[in-house]
Amino acid sequence: MAYCKKHTSYWEVSSSLNLNRWLPLAAFQRFSELLQRAAIYLVVATVFLSGPIQAQVSPEDHQAHHPDVAAPPPQPTLASPVVGKSTGMMEGMGEMMRQMGVPPPKEIYPSLMTLSDLPPEKRAEVEAAAHERMASGTALMTDGLTRLADSASSNDYELMQQAVSLLHEGMARFESGLAAHQVLLGTDDPQAVALDWFRREMELPVPNPPVANTGVMGMTWFHFWIMLSSAALIASFFWLYILKMRRASQLLSSLAAPARQPSPLQAPMPPPIQFPGSAETTASGRPWSGQLRISRIFQETGDVKTFRLVNPVGGMLPFDYLPGQFITVTVPHGEATVRRGYTIASSPTQRDYIEITVKHAPEGVVSGYLHSEIHEGSLLDLSGPAGSFVFTGRECKCIVLIAGGVGITPLMSVLRYLLDRSWEGDIFLVYGCRAPEDIIFREELEYLRRRHTNLQVVITVSQSGAEKWAGPQGRITKELLAESIPDLPSRYIHICGPVPMMEATKQILSELGIPKDRIKTEAFGPALGKQERLPSADQKTAGPSSPKPGLPTVTFTDSDRAGPLPPDKVVLDVAEELGVDIDYSCRAGICGVCRVELLAGEVSMDVEDGLEPGDKEKNLILACQAKANCDISVKA
């Protein structure tokens, strides 16, 4: 009998490994008996659970389903799981089984290929053949176990090899019958079972199932992120190590270098030059006074100039400000000084300079001084910033700016600030001028209008002048505002310009249904039609004057001075005559710089815009607006 070359018997392995030293023969016999009993119980239970025995499909019936195949090659039997090298052993096994009275195995796996097309009677034959194979396989395994037990006592190795072959053959038959039953019950795919059998018979490799690529480079996303995080962590540690080593190298180099000795000829650095007001930077809304240097002067129109002021010592400005606020300029006039408020036209986003745009008034002392006496490099005395004519974009989502003449300066600061901050709200600018050549910031407004889609600019002129004007002509009217600004009643409006222009505009807005709380106005000095008051040279040395009979008296308690208060004068006028120092700027009741505390009496004020909420409860008044019909006392 031929021996199977693919398998090595237990006795060959035990002989090569000298297992007899570790496993006595008596113990092996007991183990074989227990194994034989367990196999018999398992086979009997399987036979009883496998169902009734029915006929198997014959080869003639299989050939009847394939008439185009003349002489199909004989199918390999299940008795030989492989071909080629194991052919001799299988022939010996067939001869041995014929001698034992066991019929040779029938082909059953090929019948499974067409199981779905078989009629019920053929399926019954396949089920019977499967049961027969399970029964014959059980008999072979029982016989093999018996022979194996007998050969163990006599050390007959050839009989042992025959017993092992019987076990293999019985197991192959039992597996084929069991597989056929599973296919008939619908548990397994018949073609897949037959294909697996064919691969085993032909010694073909079983292909691995394809692995779904659910991540990157064959990894799952979880695995990929874990690997990526680990790599990033390792890279961070490596970079920190490099920085640490570099720092250590620098430290060692500094320690190894000889200490620098100060040169005996080296003198200590002189302290920085201090200019008035340049030492401390003030926050927004906090009073500041000092000097700034004129760095550039720009000629905007024939009688309007823009002055750019910077910190004399360089760097940022010594104060902060909000768009729409003004700063007070103080200039000498003989032996006295004159102050005048000018709106800051630049954007607060520019931290290195501010710009004031000044129109030369025919009788203006401060404006005349700036236009004629100031040049680039001059120092200018300033104080501020101040004013509540402010818009930062947080108040509402849209803004309408209406300007007249040089009143565009605070609105230009608001406009520049909003555009610098990329404000997304709608901005409407309506600007009225006398003639096209009087339009201030004309080129910049045209550039900004083309650059920013949320900015709408409407300019109207009263006179066409030498230039041919293609835009609107005339004053700012109700029709112009209604046509230029959609949904006007829902918007907030800021107005700055001469008093007649502002009053007319407010009347138009009232007719268009704009609530008063949505309108804010601003005007300074000549814009209100007021002349700049010039203090006399002897004001600073004037003593207390005797009150005139029948006139109320104002007493300045801190200065210990008093004087008459005529009906055509305000507290600030009397203070200047007596040499009492009260800060002021606009003299129009708007800036709030001249607020003082009223200690006794009562006053009346035409304009109270400069007062903050709660100022009246604190008895604060505006010195530039306060008039009285009785004696009063002021803390100044």
C-alpha cells in the first residue's frame, strides 16, 4: 500500500522527536480508547440528526443535463482530497476498501454545481447520497480507530499507517456528506462549496477575501489619525529638543565669552528730550494737552488747508480719539492766547498722526494764524480730544452723513474709520458745496466711491462756477434726499455745517418722518456765526470790578473774583474779562469743554448739547451758554 507523502504520521514525528520518552505506551492506549469513544458518539449523533436517507443523483442524470458534453472526464473522488502525489495511496485505499466490502465513493461535489436546477426527485437522490457518505465515513473512522488501537499494542507501524489513512478517508467522506446536507438546507452556497472542493482537489491556492480600503494607505481612519497624532507628537518633541539644545548652546557661549568692560570714554546717555504733553499717552475721552509737530500741509482748495500733526519725539500719538471728535488749538495773539476747536478729519485707525482741515475765515484769528504763520516743522499747542459727535458703527447698521462746506471734516473722519474697519453697513454721504472748486477731499471721495460698494456719495453745488458740473445742482432738498437714500426714515443721520444749512436740513428730515432721536448735529465757531472773542492784554491782571447797579453778579469762588453779568453776555465772557481761566473750545454749547459747577443761583442756556446725562443733577453748566437774571456763584 502506498503512503501519503503530504502527511507525516504520528509515529514518524514521535520517532524523530523521541516522544516515547515523554508519553508511555499505556497512557497512549488509554488516550486512543477515549478518542475512539468520543468519535463514535459524535458520528452516531450526527447520523440521527441528518434526516432520512434518499437516493443520490447518478452520473447518467448529470450527463443528461449536459448533452453537449460528449465524454466528460471522470471526476476525482472524495476519497482522495488531492491528486498527483497522492494517487498511489488512493489506489491502495480503493483496493483495501473493496476487500473490506465498502463500495467506492461516488461523486457528489460536481452534482452541487447544478443543485438549483435539479428537480425535487434528484435533490432527494443527492440528499440520500450525502447521508450514505456520512455513514460510510463514520464506519471508516471507526475501523481506523480500532486498527490504530490494535497496532499500538504490537508496535506495528505499517498497520498504524493504514489506520491513519482510513481515518483520513472517513473524515473526507463525512465532510463531503455534511457539506451536501448544509447546501440542501440553504446554509451554504452550493457553487461556493463545489468550487472550494475543486481547489482542494487541484491544489489551487484559496484567494484571500478583498479587504475594504476605508482609510488612507489601507489603514482605517482611526488608525490613520492615531499614526498622524503620534508623528506630530514626535515631531513636536524633536523640535522642542532642538530649541532646548540651541538655547543651551547660546547660554554656554554667553558664559564662555569674556564680560564686556565699559569704555572709560563712554558717557551716559542723555535723557530723552521731553516736550509738553509727549510723555504720557491718554486714553480716549481723557483730557490731554501738549504739543504736536506739523509734518505736512496739504492745499485742499483755494482757502482750505489740511495740517498733519505727529508726535514731536516720534512714534504713536500721545492720546486716543474717536471718529467725529475735535481738538482745541491754542495760538498766541499779542500777549494773550486764543483757542479754537477743529474737528479731527483723519481716521482713528491712523495711530501715528492726526489731520485737521481748516478754512481761512476773513476775520478768523486762529485760522489766519494757521494759514499764514504755521509751516512744516512748527510746533502747535493742542488740548483734547473732546466732543460727542461720534459714530463708530456699533450704534446702528447704516448711517447717513449730510455735510455742508467745511463741515465735512468730522464726517470724513467717520467715513474713513468705517471703511478702514471694513464696516459692512451702508454709508450714504450727501455733500453740499458752493461750487465744484470748493469740494474738499474731491479726489479721495471719488476713489473711495469706486472702491467700496457700500458707499454712496452724492455731491450737489449751488453754483456751476468755471467748471462744467454734471451732478446735482442747488441746495440739499427734500427731493434730493428722498431720491438718493432709500428707506430714509429707518436710518440714523449726522449733520454738520453752517447753522442755516443744518436748520433747513432738520426741517426737511422732519417732513420726511425722521424722528428727532435719529438726528445728530454738530457745528463749531464760525459755523454758528459767532466771532472769535479776543481777550484784552490786561485781562490777566484785572482785579475784581465793582458790580454795576441793577445787573446780576457772577462770582468765581476759586479765583476770588466777581463781575457784572449783562444780558448780552455769558459766564465765559465775564470770566475772560476778569482773567479767570475756564477751558473752552467751540463756544457753541456743543463740545462740553467749558463745563463748570454752579454753586448758587439759576442760569438759562440756549444750547445744552455739551452736557452729558446726569450733568444737570450735578449742577454743571456750560460757561459759553449760561446767562442769569440773578446773582450766581461758579466754581472757577
